[in-house]
Amino acid sequence: MQMPAPNPAVLAKKPQLVTRLLQVLPRDAVIDDIAETRAYECDALTAYRCPPLVAVLPSSTAEVSAVLRICHDMGVPVVPRGSGTSLAGGALPTADCVILGVARMSQVLETDYPNRLIRVQSGRTNLSVTGAVEQDGFFYAPDPSSQLACAIAGNIAMNSGGAHCLKYGVTTNNLLGVTMVQMDGTIVEIGGGYMDAGGLDLLGVICGSEGQLGVVTEATLRILPKPEGARPVLVGFDSNEVAGECVSDIIKAGVLPVAIEFMDRPCIRATEAFAKAGYPDCEALLIIEVEGSEAEIDDQLARIIAIAQRHNPVELRESKSAEESARIWLGRKSAFGAMGQINDYMCLDGTIPVSQLPYVLRRIGEMSQQYGLGVGNVFHAGDGNMHPLILFDANKPGDLELCEAFGADILRLCVEVGGCLTGEHGVGIEKRDLMVDQFSQTDMEAQMAVKDVFDAKWLLNPAKVFPLDTSAARRVAAA
Amino acid sequence: MKAMMPESEVELARMVAEAEGPLRIVGGGTRAVGCCDGAVLSVAGLSGIDLYEPGALTLVARAGTPVAEIEVALAKEGQRLAFEVPDMRGLLGRSGASTIGGVVAANASGPRRVQGGACRDFLLGVRFVDGAGQVVTNGGRVMKNVTGYDLVKLMAGAHGTLGVLSEVSFKVLPVPERALTLACDGLDTGDAVAAMSAALGAPFDVTGAAYRGGLTYVRLEGFAESVAYRAGALAAALSRFGDWAEVAAPWAGIRDVAGFHDQAGDVWRVSVKPSDAPGVIAQAGAEDAMMDWGGGLIWLRMAAGTDLRARLGDLQGHATLVRGAPDTVARLGAFHPEPAAVAALTRGLRARFDPRNILNRGLMA
């Protein structure tokens, strides 16, 4: 993975840049000391690191606007950063960039229950949005696994999902409006408390644009009434095919679970050794959760169990209490940590049509043999969003590259069967060079045309999403 | 002049590339608002369902496929387009068969939008021909996809001004076992919105909330026993507003604005924060009004030629002139004017996607 060489002209401007930034920000909001900028050298894709030129931590939309106006004026690239939990390198700096962190902007601006919305500053963490409304019986639905730490700004940039989006949708389906600052400092309000766009759906294209169109500083989010209750059932099968068929049959039957999670044998074994959740030793395991009143949950679980039983499960465990539910979820929630105990791992997130599940799992198994790297699969089966975890040894020369090659092959396979490179993590730098496997040049030109309109000088997060040679002409023109 | 009617995406791309003047894009011609000049380019020849996987809840169809054909195919498997496609023929006095591409171009969404989402929320992928005649693909056929920018959303509701849709893919949903509607009589608009907000804020999965002719309606859907349970619980939760009784489903009429069919006057569609709805209705001085989406969507029938936007002043939302005499539409514009910064972005996008300004020229401007 390559990043463009830092622009020496920009590096040389550091003193002037810092002087100008200090005119619009307090001293403690401008981080220019080389040792301190290291705190921003990477996000959760830790294999790649590079300290930024400067990091800034503005406290208001006006400050963000002032910073961007200066950077625009001086031709300095800006990489926006939420909480730095991106698995795709979305917040990875370049040596010649300003990291613009929104962490100090974490206020709740308005809660409005009659209209079922909350307005927050974008540095607020995902879970604390729910935290602000749960005492009144509401919640914010998108629930990425990093929800304790990740910021709404990053959720919007990556259009984050989570385990429960089968029922509630992802960020874009729960976002009503934003206050966004464009690279030239222009503040723009898009959407608000109403449900649809009056003109073009700009909000729809801003969400998921990986911080390349603007810096979102405030967001209006849809909140939902908390369900009366939720309980899962765990079902084990002796083949991936059968588990896949069971998922399909549940969906066809009209039951709409909030989550259908799938784990394969390598992942089950690793998890069991780590968390001792009491999972059966089987080929494939499903955790299916439904919501509603006690009676409704009983009814839906009964329907699911009846379907599952037609597929001869080797294990079937229905939760009857909060404690049993926690036990069923324990293994799933520990899966990443468990794999991490075995070795370093890389987490992919390609999506496939649900019908291709058995074929794709078989092919991943074969490739695992060829590459000599272990892989465990844990994923959101209801919507086909896979999470293969490839094990490698970061200290072994060449292993990371081998792992990346294996990962790229898996993602190409996802595209080949009708799916896509990334279901919820984003492209970032991690899948940037694979974009050509999913899109034609014309397709990418259409996407880049959007960036041309929002950020004509290509200064916002410029080296991400599009392969470097594809975006080269635009980035060179900007420099 | 005879309409151009390509039968393949390749032919469509060639026709757009070779166009020497503005084009007016039509599907079934049943729901377009506003007006624009140009040679008619009909997408109705691009027809047919390309893929339907009930077990994956996925359907891919060419843009000119009649909605009716899709609905029949889905019904055979007990599924449906969950966003309740409005039928605008009665309101607009049109005939013909609505196409799925037209539905997407208008982001046409019915009462279930308030809970389940709009057309754009179920749209998984698009193929379209841009103003230069190039075929662009975005999104796909899987439910979770954040690969590259989401042009799918941008195309939904662009009314053909950024590209001519050639193929669309959707997430579809099962038809629930039972639907039940509760109604409460005699609430004024303020209490109606308060009741609908209370209903939508309760954990009972209300999938419709509308107000028409003094009646406030809420809908529940799902398995029969669950619906029965929730109906009881909801009626109890809303008892402070009055008595709630089961009534026949009014939803097709609400979806299609049936109450305004064959009634004189202009028809406006106003999108606001639900709690602003009673004030907007009072300010509008309409001949007739109804609310959907819990108050978030207001339909107004106004005396012909009224400038509703001027009456509403600084509206937090937008008002679309859906039906009016050509000179009224020309004078007021069908679409709500945008703030300068948003308008600049919109203009920029149009210039990039349709550099010759030939696709439904001026329609949304």
C-alpha cells in the first residue's frame, strides 16, 4: 500500500501554517510538536502509520470553518478524524496534512422526542447518543462494534452499520441532516428535521463519502423507541450450506429478526477457548435475535425454531432470560478478541448475496490452504456482510503482505459473486487499490466528479478511496 | 415528433450521446411534476425483471419495467416493495403504466416511509446513462455496501436531471400476515400530530400515521397475534386522545391523495418536521389539507395560482407544487428554491453529470 510522497512545498510552510492556525484556535487546540503529533499517526488500521504535519482540535463549526479556510488558502491537505477507529485507514494522515479532529465537539444540541430526533455535535460517540435518550425510552439504531469509542462524524463518513441494521438500516437510513463545512470554509446546512430532500439528495451522497466532501460538525439523527425486549436463539449446524439455507428460509418466512449472526468452526473454536461461552463444537453457528413483548418474542422464536428444526440442527438453545441472552452473545462479542489471542489478524468486510454464502465460505477455506494462513468467519448473515478474520504474524517478514494478498483475493471473490468490497467499514486506503475490481473508470469518474464539485482543489482526505493513479491528475493539479 | 424509445441500454446511451438538443425523459408518464421542453425519450422499452431472489430479498429490474409487473412477481412470493409506491394518476389526471424507473426518479414513497424508509432507503443499486451518454454503475444488489460514493441516493429523487436510469435494484420485504388500522375521530390538527407522535414514539412498530377528514389513523403490521397485542397496547397508550377503534384500511387513499382527486385547485406537497405541521396548515389557508408521515408530509389543495411558499415564509422544510396550471408552475417553479450554498452544489453536480444541460432541462432549477 502506497501513499503519495509528501509535498515539500507544504512541509516548508509549517511555521506560517501554525502561526495562522493559532490566530483562529486556542494554543491547546493546535498540536504541532513532533512528539505530540504521533498520537494521530494512525487509526485502527495500525499497520500503517504517519504523523501529520499538524493536528487541530476545533470546538465549534466556526472554528472548523476558519481552519479549513486557512488550509484551503495555503493549499494544505486536511484529513478529518472522528475518534480514529477506522479499520480502513480512513483517518490515516500524510506527512503534509493537517489532521482535523472533532473530538472536542461532543455536545447534545437538542433532543426532540415528538419528532423523534436528536441533534448532536459530530464528535459525540455513537453509544453516548443512545445514552442521551435511553432514560426516556429511545435509542439510536446504528451500532458498529466500536460504538463505545467511535464518533458520529466517522459513522457518517463511513456510513457505518452494525449487527442490528438488518432491521434498522445503517447510518444513511437514520441521518436526517448535517451542518457541514466545505474545504473553502463555506458552512452548509443540508436536511434537518424533515424526512426527505427538497432537491437533490445531497445528504445521501455526503453520508459514506469518507470525509472527502466536507467536515460534518453537527448531525440530526433519527431516534427510535426502544423495543420492549429482545432475546436470541442459538442454532448449530454441521454444514455451512445448511446454515445458509436456514438463514434464507427464515427471511422468506416473513420473520424479521433484528440480527442474524453467523460464525464458522475456526471462529467458534477460537471463541470457545477464549470466552468459554459454552458454544457447541460444530461447523456453523447462528445467533438470531428478535424483539418485541415477551409474547411476541416467544412467538417469533417459535417460528424460527420450527424453521431451524427442518434443517436438523446439532444444537438449539433458546434464551429464556437476560442472563442466557448475555451468554449467547458473549462468544460473538468476544470473537474479534479471541482471534486476536491466536495471532494478529486482518478483518475484512466484503458483502455477498446471501445465496452465495456456502460457495464463498468453501472458496475462502480453499484459499486459506493455498496461502497457509488461518481464517475465521464471523458475520452479519442476514444481509450478507462477511467479516473474514485472516490470521498472520506481524513480526514475521512478508506475512502482512501475504495476508493482504489473501484478503484482496477474498474481496475480489465477493465482487465476482455479485457483492462488493466493503459493507460497512469503508474503502479508506485498505481497499482503495481494489476499486478497479468493482468499478469501471467511468464509474469512478462519476464519483470523483462529485468530489470535484464539493472540493475542487482535492485537499480533503485526497489519497483515499480512489486508486492513486486514478485520482493522480486531480491531486497533482491541486498541489 | 415521435418519442425515442431505446430497447437496450446501449441504444439509450447512443441516443443520449447523439442528442442535439434537450431531452424530456419519461417512463410511464404518470407522476412527473413540473415541466420541461425537449424531445421525448421514453425508457419504457427497457423492460423486464433481471433477477429476483426471494430468499435474499433482492430484485433487479430494468428501469422501464411497469410497477404492476414487479408487484405481481413479488406477490407470488408473498413479498412487496415496502415503501408503498404511490399511484399519482388520479391526482394528476394521467393514464398509462407507472414504471419502476419513474418511481426511483421521483423517490416516490407512501405512508410506510415514516417507519420503514423511503424508496431511496430500499434502493440498492442503479445503472444510468449520464448526460454525455456514458453508462455508470453504482451500488449493487447487496444490502450493505459502502464501496465508493453513494450515487444511488443521489439518483433517487433527481427526477432524471443527472442521468437516465436504465436499471435499478431493490431490497424487498415480506408482506406481513396481518395489517390493522386504528382511528380516532374528532382531533384537531394539533392533537392529531401529538397523538401520531405518541404512537410513533411507542415501542409498537407503527407503520403508518395519517390524518384525513378529522380522523387520525395509525397502522400496525406483523403476525396476527402480535398485531392484536400491539393494537390493545397502543389504544391504551393513546387513550388520553380519545377512543381508538379498528377501521377499514385508508392507506391506499392516503398514499394516492384520493381526497383531492377531481377537486379543483393546485396541489402542494409540503415536507416539514411533524410538530410544525399544524402551524403550516393554519398559515397556508388551504381549501383542503391532509397529513401523512405522522405530520411530516402535508398535502394541501390551494386556490389556483396561490403562492404557498410566500404564505409560509421561512419554512423549515420544502413545498413542491405537484399540480397546477402551466403558467402557475412556470411562475412559481415546481420545486422549492434552495439556499445559496446548497444551490451552488446542486448546480455544480448538474454541470458535471449533464454538461450539455440536456436532461429534463430546468426541471428542478
